[in-house]
Amino acid sequence: MVATAQTLEHANANISSVGTDIRALRKSRSITLVDFANALNRSVGFVSQIERGISEPSIQDLRNIAAMFDVPVSFFFGEHSGDENEGRYIVRGSERRKLGNPEEGLVEELLSPDLGGSFEMIRSEFASGAKLDEPLQRDTEESGFVISGIFEIEISGVWHILHEGDSFRFAGEPYRWRNTSKQPAILIWAVSPPVY
């Protein structure tokens, strides 16, 4: 079967998107290209080509990268609309990339088309009883909006109880969260720069 120009363009767009996401993950963790290449036992040139969408990583490379950044391998295989042009701008509800799992109490869906921008948007569903025990602090600015449920967040040692329609924002401060209600809490969360 002969590949059409449209098929090749779609394949190249997917490689480029994976590379963009890998670069964003690496930069969000402040890992240099050299350290990243060494951790993968790959050359700096090859890793650079992956990030620029010139070369395609192997499945084993993707497994190693996913383990390094604590994301599932499926993260890199987000389904995209059949329209190549749309995939750069639009994320259909049925095509969101999922992170986490219900057993851990948190499932997140990437609402942004990729991690190449200056921020990411995530839909987060916190199960009843789920909590982040140890405070997390990262060099980001974060904002959230409660779509449904009750969500508790501690920012710099102060707990806040948020209800449907409430929102928050903080930057670089330690935080943790919990859902002590009997219903899931659903939030839209924006993070700059992207961390997934």
C-alpha cells in the first residue's frame, strides 16, 4: 500500500506532538537535554531529534520516558481527530488523554491539545476520600475552578473548603488537597508552565 501525502502528514504531526510533549515534560522537571539523554542511554542528538519531531522514539524509549516522568505510556498515544489541522487546536471530549487511575483517587484528563504552550488545562476528578498527604511545592502558577462537589485545598498551611463555582490561584507555594465528601469533586485546573 502506498502512503498518501495526507497519511504521511498525519504521521509527522503525531511524531511532532509526541516530541513537543516530551520536551515539555523534561523542561517542567528542569532536566537538561544531556541528563535526559544519559538517563535514557541515548545520544543527545537523537533525543534532540525526538523532541523536534524529526525522529520517532521506540516503544521501549516511550516506556522509559513514561517511567521517568511517572505518566502512563498511553499518555503519548492520545487519540486525535481525523482532521490534522483540528488536532493542533481542538481536543474532543472523547479524545482526551487520561492520567492517573480511579484506584489512586485521582483521574486527570489533559484538556490542552499538547504540552507545548505556556500553560496546560486539566480536568481533575478527585474520588471521595482521596487526598494528597504530603504537601507538594513546584515552581508553577496554578489556578482551579470547582465544577461540582466539595474540594478542600491547603495552601501554605491554611485549609480552604471550596464548593461548586468557587476558584483559587497560587504560585510556588506548598499545597495539598483532600475530598472528605461522599461525592467526587470535579475541577478544571490550569498550570503554568505545564508539568505533565
